[in-house]
Amino acid sequence: MVNILKPFNCAVKIANLSRNDHYVNAKSLMALMSLGIKNGHEVSVIFDGEDAQRALQQLSIEIENGLGE
């Protein structure tokens, strides 16, 4: 996920709603790992900035394809 989002010129924040976590920088591997997201967890992702729409579209495609797993 981090590698997918890094090239885009926008801020991306993510929270693990299943654990009532706070939002962290989705472009940071350490921050993302701190959320402990597992299969079946509900997450919220916020995109803000110049490439926000393109980043959302690309991430959606990658999620549909299993994020490379």
C-alpha cells in the first residue's frame, strides 16, 4: 500500500475502525503497521491534495487485485 501511494502528490491518512485507532500517515510503513490491520477489519482512508482522486482510483484498483498478495 505504501509503495502504491508514495508517488502521488497528496496526503493519505488511514485509521483502523475495528480497533478505534486514530488516523496515521498511509505513506509511512511504520505508521501503517502500527494499526494492526488484519483481513476483515474496517478501515477509513482520507485523501487530500492535488492527486487525491488519482491516488484513490489507483488504490481501489490495487485493493480489488489483492494488493499484490
